Amino acid sequence: MSFFTSANLDTAREIVSRYPVPRSALIPLLHLAQEQHGWITSEAMRQIADLCDVTAAEVKGTGSFYEMFKFHPVGSYLINVCTNISCMLLGGEELLGHAQQRLGVKTGGTTDDGMFTLEDVECIAACTEAPCLQVNYRYRLRVTNDEFDEMIDDIRSGRVDDLPQHGTLARVRQRIPSDRLAGIVPPSAAREAPVWLQRNETAADAADPVVG
Amino acid sequence: MATNDYVAHAPGYVDNEGPKIVSERFNHPDSFTLARFEATGGYEGLRAALAKRPADVHDEVRSATVLGRGGAGFPAGVKWGFLPPQKFPYYLVVNGDESEPGTYKDRLLMERDPHQLIEGCLITCYALGLTQCFLYVRGEMALAQERIANALNEAYEAGYVGRNILDTDFSVDIVLTWGAGAYIVGEETALIESLEGNRGMPRLKPPYFPAAIGLYGQPTIVNNVETLANIGWLMVNGAEQYRSYGSEASPGTRLFAVSGHVRRPGVYEVEHGVTTFRELIYGENFCQGIRDGHDLKMFIPGGGSAPWFFEEHLDLPLEAGPVGAAGSMLGSGAIVVMDDTTDAVKATLRVVRFFARESCGKCTPCREGTTWEERILQRILDGEGRHSDIDMLLDVGDNISPGPYPVAANPTEGLDAVPFPPKQTTICPLGPSSVAPIVSTIRRFRHEYEAKITRRDSIPVRAEVLQ
């Protein structure tokens, strides 16, 4: 039984084909699994192992290093409050404290209704707009306690439309048309220099004309 | 396309006066589209490069002295020269795993002007004969991934990327890939490990540069996003024009993110090497000073890994040499300003906790040491500190980066004058970075530490007493 839906399985195979070594697709495929299911199951890891030509243990070994991958169910909305230095200076820790109270969970916890998981996160590169947070990896900047409450209310009542399900990152996928593909170059292939480097053999002022 | 509904750019970038190289398009609402890029001179740099011999493109970058913008400040043209001859295939890996505390420029470059980055990648691949490019974006940056995916799709469609680019013999694929939440992956060999599908742990050195042995064991160039964003402009305008901005040793411009207790925090494009910290923090054109009614206490000049600076350092120029000689580093262009309300111990703890959490665990001094540092600082802050704790902090730090911690100005010039980075007992600089804020604040604000320490040392139990 396939974990991936047939559309996602096609996507997965396409992703694998872009790397010179299948194992390189391991992290992208874990993201794909999380996008489909919200978290990463054993079935997902076994199928990724097959696709990447590694063992399921290796998939877990790599995946467990990265904090974005969840190996247990999390809320539909993952809230990451930044408490790193720039945010701390302007109230990041207080915001996290307020979030804990409002949601009634500790950092790392999920609300009973399965809607929200709260985490504190290290610097998410919005330091000039402190304190900041991300909901399913979408930014909310210069967040006050009231704005936080408002955001929670809006999400609960379905008034927010820029937030995809947890696990979905980019909503646009890279597509390479097959007639435009330059060709994946495996490391083992004994190769000549790329053809355009032959231009170095020509005189400096007689380079190939460019069709623009 | 979902991303082409032109929602207003999130705040952050401040369009100050001064020459612009990489942020020229930032304020256009459609700055990330191919149409806008082409309408504003986009891919002209690629055309200019393709009209030259690859070696001449490399020479142009070398003579412009484009310093790496990832943190180490190593000249890109020189790094490119480390590729061993005839060991094909070569790869290009773009480091977009921006996660140094306070740093926030690559995200803007990727979200607002992805084509500029793609153009830089293409020119680099052309110049060096690199046959595939991997664009590695930080996992948390969903919008940046979306914008780059969209831009790549546009660029493939229009014939700028892929097979026979602009109908020439030049062909290269750019593959967008992304991380999953690990600061250490910003270290270039850890990034390569991650790209190979492994845990993101730095590789043992030497070789010091992946140009020798990189992705899949092949020669690999790893460049920062901002570094590559400069290359297209450079091809159009030339090295001489590039060198007309900034200083002799640090030409061009640079994005600086200034955050913390300033009136107008933001990301500014600044002339490299000539602007001083004082101008950037207090200048009307920039951050306009410390927030009302307060004075500067300290600032971090180059991201979380850099030793901290104080008032007497304000007149240093934003240039690697002088900042290094003064005992810190310009790093990734992140300045965090702290005013007189800041608790030095608490701020130190926050930065140290970051390194403790982000240590990959490969080297014992870092894995154990950063945790020790965090716990000692936490107990001092909690009023549970002991008098011996200050020495213990320094001692733990000494086990991660041994020897006297560099501060003194060095009379010599150039890279030799830079006492940073310090000696280290670890493979990468993450562990030693945790020592930077500790030494900086203990040296300056020892009294704040002492004021928090209320408990007596535990009574030493001597071995002979037990016998």
C-alpha cells in the first residue's frame, strides 16, 4: 500500500529524478510526506526509503535531526514564537508567555481540540519586526498580545485565508519541462569539461556571438 | 499563479539614500516577477557574461573583490579559483540557510528579487563550468521558497535556465531544495551533508574548502545568496564601477540588518567599508538613534556569533579588517543594538541558549560545553549562582576555544591582523561562538554577574576528610 497519493507519488519520483544521487531527495520527500499528512508516519518513512534507495532507519536518522519534521501528530496550526535576542529585547518571551496562557498549553504542547501547537523558535529572520512569530511558516510581525488573541480567534472561526495546512511550505512547485532540462550529472560519470569552457581556448576578443 | 497576487511587501527593508546594487527593485510591488526583472535590466548581466569567455567573467569577479557575504568575508573570486582542474563534474550550492541570530537579508533577496539570485547563479556556473546548481533555502522560509519556485518556472519557460540557455552552448539546471530547521546547516560542509540526505553535521577539515571535495565528493562552490546577487549587476556595470563604491579593501555595498533598541530598525543597503557603526545606528538616513530616553549599552556587530561591542567601537567602519582587529567580526551583516535597560546576563544567556540548542552534537566540547554554559547562566539569572560560577563559565569557554580570547588590536594589516576566529577544539565555529557573548559581558559587566550571585560556594570536600 502506498503512503503517497498517486499525484504525490508522481511528484516524489519527479523530485528524486532531479538529484544525481537519490538519497539527496530524502529531505524534500519528508516535507512532501508532512504536507500530505501533517506529520511523518512509519509508512511514509518506509516508502521514502524505497524511493531514495536507503533503509527506513536512515530516513528516520536523517529526519530526526531536523526540528521541522514531526514524528507525532501536531495541531493543524503550528505557532512558532521567536524568543531569540532581537525578539527577546522587544518582548518575545512575554509574547510566548501570553501565548501559553491564552492557549492553555506549555511550549511544545497541543491544544485539546488539536487546533494549535505552540513552540518557541530560534531566529526566523524578521529581527527588525520584533516580536515576531510564524503560523505554519507564515509570518506575523510586531505582534502584541491583543493581536495574538485576535489571530487565534480569526483562525478558530475560519477567517484566515493565507494559512495552508501544517506541512505545506511553498504552494508553488518547481517544474522543469523535459525539453528544457539540461541533464542531471551524476558524480561518478567520468566527464569532459562542459562544452562552453572550450570558449576559453579562443582568443579573448573572438568569443562566440550571443543570440539574445 | 498563487504568488502573483501582489500583496504588499512585509516591512523590514528601508529604502535609504545611497547607491543600490542588490536592493534596487525591492520597492516595486511586483519586484519578484520576470516581467519586472526584464523591465529593469534583468538578465542583461547574463547576456553580458555569455558574450565573454568564461575565464574573463571569473577575472572580472576576481578584480572586483566581491567579498563573501555569508560571514567569513572570503573573496568569491579567490574561492572560485580553488577548483581543482579537470575533476568534472563541478557543482554550485547556494547557501540560503540564513539563520544567524539578527541576520535578515538573504530572505529579503530571495523573496523580493529571486531572478537576481538566479542570474547570479547562472553567471557563476558559466564562469567556472559548473554543471548543476542546487539552491538551498532555509526550511522555515515558505514565501522565499514559493517565490524562487515561481521564478525558476518562469526562467525555465523563458529559456534563461536549462538546456541551451539563450540559444547558446551553455546549459545548466538549477534545482530548488530546502532545509528543515537546523542552524548548523548554514556551515557549508554541513549544508552539503544535508543536501546529500544526511544529518547536517559539519565535515572534518581539511580540506577547508568544498572546492576541493564537496557535494558527492566532487569539487563544489558554495556561495551565499547575497554574494551571488551582486554578480549580475557586476557583469553589466563592470568591476571598476563596483569598486567605486565602498572602500579599497571592501568594495561595493552590503545589506545590514539593524534590530533591537533603535528608533528605525531595518535592513539597509550600505556602502561597504566607509560607513561607521555610529552613522548606521545614529544617522538620520539610517536607524536614527537609540529609542527615546535611553543610551547605548552594547551591540552585536556581526550576528550572534560575534563578540560584542560597546560605545568605544562606534567609530569603527563597517569593514572586516578594522572590526576584526578590534576583536570581533562583521559576520553576516547583523547588528543588534541593546540600550541601558538590557540585562547583560539575560542577553548573554539568550544567545548562549541558542548555541546550546543548535549544537549538532558531533564534537564533545561544543555539545557538552554549550549546555554547561547555558545551565550556569540560567542559575545565575535565577539567583542560584555561586561565586565560582564566573570562573567556571570562563573555564568551560576555554575548553571550547582555548587560549586568551582575542580582543587586543593587532598592529599588522590584512587578514593576519584578524584575531577572530579564535582557536577551537571543535570542527566548526559554533561552539566557540557561544563563548563570545560570555567573555564580552564578563569582561565589561562583571559587576552585573556578581550582583546576581547571592549564594555562597558549596564547602569544598577534601579527599583527606573522607578517608
